Amino acid sequence: MSRFTLEEYAHRLARTRDAMQARQIEVLLITSPENMNYLTGYDAWSFYTHQMAIVALDREPIWIGRGIDVPCATATSYLQPSDVIGYPDEYVQSSERHPMEFIAAELERRGLGSRVLGVEMDNYYFTARCFHKLQASLPRCTFKDASGLVNWVRIIKSEAEVELIRQAGVIADRAMTTAVETITPAIRQCDLAARIMQAQITGTEAYGGAVPGGLVMGIGAKAAAPHLSWTDDPVGSDVVANIELGGCRARYHAGLARSVYLGNPPGQLRELAAIVRDGLETVFASVAPGRTCAQLEEAWRGVISRFGLIKPSRIGYSIGLGYPPDWGEHTASLRPGDATELQPNMTFHVILGMWQGALSFVLSETILVTETGHESFSRMPRELFVVS
Amino acid sequence: MSRFTLEEYAHRLARTRDAMQARQIEVLLITSPENMNYLTGYDAWSFYTHQMAIVALDREPIWIGRGIDVPCATATSYLQPSDVIGYPDEYVQSSERHPMEFIAAELERRGLGSRVLGVEMDNYYFTARCFHKLQASLPRCTFKDASGLVNWVRIIKSEAEVELIRQAGVIADRAMTTAVETITPAIRQCDLAARIMQAQITGTEAYGGAVPGGLVMGIGAKAAAPHLSWTDDPVGSDVVANIELGGCRARYHAGLARSVYLGNPPGQLRELAAIVRDGLETVFASVAPGRTCAQLEEAWRGVISRFGLIKPSRIGYSIGLGYPPDWGEHTASLRPGDATELQPNMTFHVILGMWQGALSFVLSETILVTETGHESFSRMPRELFVVS
């Protein structure tokens, strides 16, 4: 049983087909798990083998994947059984045969062997060999790059999707609260991470969570490293712990980052925290339909430049449906030059990570663009937490 | 600080360079996170952006990735700071520039712009566009497919690696024990998953765990679906719960699967469990250096065919270092036709998943090939667990 109504999937397909027609693509070959999920409901941990959702302008979507995953597809998608096709296991991680050869034969068999195909050239799981095998097996097809096509359709969320991200935000707050309540100088980093992950997956009494796209922590001497996992070492004293987590509800994410100081924070760190908080709230106050992503970054830069601070990396990105290792949508980024205009029901993870040696600090929240401004999905205080 | 000794990395590099020379590859471009980790120690949750480890025959390895991840590379790898290169953030998920263009320029700058390059054509994260951008930017280079080159080097584990997998096995047993002790008909699936994941990440008093490549459960009406996550629903009564998890220690995995029946198991399921256990132990008794992967599958088939049972999917694969969504090495598989000969210090996840409607059952363990036979990394009873 699929998660959303059939009407919602029909709407997603209609918007996707509009984008296909605009690029003169007749058949879209989707290999990224989040886009497969978005269009068909398919939701399984099978994306380590090649699989594909096929969306043509003139027929119902098709799923092709490993034979043993057919029950996963019928359990989670709305597709008709005749549109769910499994390939034999001998195609799995073989040096002699490739699943794209099977898929190409299936496209031929269904009369799609001379169409204009769109492929996701820069999505993970569409490897260089996938493309070569498809090209070699479908010589009469024309191939077009459809990277990001579905991602850009996804950038505007439905009300049902917003509600899931709102729930993910509640889960994120619970997980971060667990982190702040659990962390001590003596606790092993792995035990802290275990408690956070438990909170993320348990969720609330009303709804459970899922494995998020990631959980990272930079602690002490490694505080300036944004994307590390934990170690077995204790957290330690007189250190900052930068924690970035994602509440995840039905694969929809709300990112959330906070810093915790173990001890009495140096004055410089308190000052940095105040500046970044000011920056966050200035960005949020700038959010409104019609503004551009670049303008949000400009608002941020206006705050920190007064203090001589520089942040060389983007300050946020569109967020939503995702599987590890990511929850970002690979579309709009909050950075100079990004002219994407904000629209209602876009969602962004605004992440102000100041990774600068021992004086590192992170603050992030996930927000919804509304008709008039924004709604944050977090209720966590926007402060440097202190545990002594 | 890297996890293994410099001697161990030197040994890995030497074996990799031997394989490069055998294929007449001068420079190997590595994009899969587990292979990057294997060769350089680099271990960060940054593989949602393009990054690469470069191994030439005649110089030290180089890491190129996103600028903000430079501290992650210096914190986890043994590389010299001058061999750790960050690209500007404007290359991240941009429609105008691609990190492979930056990487190509860096290869040129270091005099590698007319070499024979090996690329991992069928590893995730080496997208079709990555290949196109490299080809277009390095017209004087020759490209060869090096898919699996490092994976096949990895198939023989060092003693240090075996010890980590042994520890992962202890963690897997603890996580499965937690599952069996926690599961009840009334518990929500998400709460069960949360407890399992907590156990996996906490590890033992002596060493912690990490996020494994996956955690899947097929319960009740979905018991025949091998790769689903949990829902918010209670587990239920008179159902089988098939749980596959991986203990993970420093990214090294030991896979483990067991089935739990909630209630009084039907006789047919008890019989199936006995047959599969017999099959597992027959396979294990067949393990010895010189035997082939296909022969192990044949031993299994000999057992189940006596009962008219068929398993159309492989019964195992080489396992070790990995990141979500996988812990398999994409090399040897236990299936007909796989002529890979077993050698000491290979490790396999032998997974006997009988996914056949309501009568589904799973049993798996991870084993080491020894000089004379095998060592299992699990001490869990090989039975259908019963909770009533």
C-alpha cells in the first residue's frame, strides 16, 4: 500500500510529464531511490542493486528490479502487478551480465526501443556503466540528460508532504533534546550517538521515525570537521560538540544542528553563537515568496561581515525525501548566484556551520516557505547549549 | 589519525598497484567511499558530494573533495596535508560546474594529464556525468574500466580487519539478542528497530559500533519482502518476523539474520527452519581453501532439493568494509557459476533467505575462511526463535 493517495501520485506524474514534454523526453528512466519512491511509492533498502522506475508519457509507470525485491515493490507501491518486473538473480553484481541489459530488453519488448529517453546522468546509482550498457543495448533510442528533472518537481511540497516534514521536525527536536540531556564529558561518543539514533527511529507516540540520511558530530579537536561520525572516545571536557542530525519520517527529513559546550564556554564562542543566531533570524525574516536563494545568503553575509566573519560554503539547500547518504534535494542552494525564487511549500535546511578550528559552531533549522514568510519546523532554543 | 598502521596501508597500496599494473593502469581514480577509506583511511559522511582518491603507480595517494571536508580528510587519513585538496563550494551540486572538471585540472597540474586512467565504471558515485566530464576535460588520457579492482584486493582481509569483523560479529549478536528480547506482538515495529539500532551503535563496553549498511525486517504479510524497513504498526500475533541486521565496527560488517515467530509456529515453518539450519551447517562444513563459491551453493542445493525447495537467489557474498546502503563487496557470490576459490581470510555473509509467502524464514551468519575450514562470527542459536 502506497503512502500517499493515488490522486497525489497522479499529480506528481502529471508535473513530471510536463517537465518531460518541455525537454522533449518521451520516456524517463529513474534510478535514484528517492525519485523512484516519489513517483511510484516504492520504498525498499534495495538500492545497492540496479533498479529503475520507468515513466512514459503514454502509459502507467513500470518498476524493474531484482527478482527478490518484487514483493517489496508490490508491498509499497501503487503499481499494477503486471508493471512490476523482476530480473533473475544472476544479473546481481555479475561481471558477465548487467541489469541494464535486462531493462533494455524489457523496454524493447514494450515497444519503447526507439523513443527519446531521459536518464539521470548525475544521480548516484546511475553509474557510467549503466549508461554505456543502455546506449549499447538500445541503439535506436535517443538519450537526453534528465538529471534533476524529478528533483525540481519535488521542490514544491504537497500538504501531505509538508505534514510529514513537520513530523520529522518534531522527531528532530526530540533527538536533539535527547542529545543535550544525554551528553556529558564522560559519555562515549558512540553511546551518545546510539541514544540519538534510538530517539530518531522511535519517533513519537503518534508516529515513528526512520534511519535519517546522516548523523554527524564534530567534537573537540575535530569540531571543524563537518561530516565525521563518532568514535569510542569520551566526549571530553572544555570542548564544543557540533551535532547535525535529521529527523526522518517516511523518508522525509527535517535537518537540525546545534552545538553543546562541555564546560564554561570561552567568550569568543558565546559571541560567535550570538552572531550566528542573529544571522539565522535575519535569514528567516527575509524569507518570502519571490525572494531568491541568493538574497537569503546575502542577508546572512550582511550580518556576519560586520564582524569580519566569512563562511565559504552554502548556507542551505532544498530538503525533503531522501535516503542515506543524503537528505538534500540537489536543486536550489542558498548561495551567491542561485536565482531560484522562493515559492510557498518549498522547504529548506538552513545550516549555518562555522567550521573554523577550535572556534567552531553550528546552528540549523528546517523551514517551510509560506504565503507570507516562513514556518520553522523546530522549537529548540537557538543557543549554544552548555553542559558542565 | 588513520585506523590501521601505515604498514597496512602500504601493503594495501602495493597490492592495488600490482592489480593496476596487471591491467596496465597508471593512475586509479577511486570514487566509492569504501575503497577511498581502504586506501587512504578517509572516513566521512561526505559521499553525497563528488570526491575522489587518486592512486598513481609512482607517487603518494591524493584526496580531492569538497573544501569543507578537508578537515575530515586530515582527521581520518594518513595523507600529507599537501595531498589533501579541497574544491570550492560553488562546485557542489551545481548545474554550471562539476567537481570532475576541478579534479581533471588538478590531474593536469600534477602532470597526470596524459596517463592511462582507471575509473570505477560501475560503482555508485561514479555517475555517467562524472565519466563524461573527465573524458571531456582530459582528452589526452586513456580510460580503462577499473570496476571492482580495489574490491577484489579487499577480498582477502588482514588480521586487523578480521579482528574488526569479529568485533562486528559480537555487536551483531548483541543487536539480535536485543531484538529477540524486545519483540512482542504489541511493540511498534519502529520501537523494535530503535532498540536494535541503539544496540548496534552502542556496541560493547570495549568498543562501539557504527551505522550499518542496512537494517531490514519483513513481518507478517510482508515476510516475503526481504528489504523493507519498519512501519509504525505493532508486530502482531501469529506472524513471523524476519530480521536482517549488520553489526558494524569501524565500517566493517558482520551480517546476521534470524526469524522470530510471535505465537505458536506452524509445523511447516518449524520444518523449514530445520531444513535451512541443516543447509547452513552443510555449507559451513564445506568451507575450505580451494573450494569454489559455486560448490558451497551446490552443497546447499543438495540439502534443500531433497525437500523440493528452491532458492532462486544467491546464498551469500563477500562482506567487509562498507557504507549504507550496502555491506557486500560486489565481488564473489555464492551461486552457480561463481568459480572464485576460497582462500584463508576471506569473509562471507552466508544468507539463507527463504522468501516464499507467509512461509518465509531467514538464517544467516558471517564466516571467516580459515586454513582448515571456517570460523563463524556469531554465537546465536541457529533456530526459529519463538516469543509468545
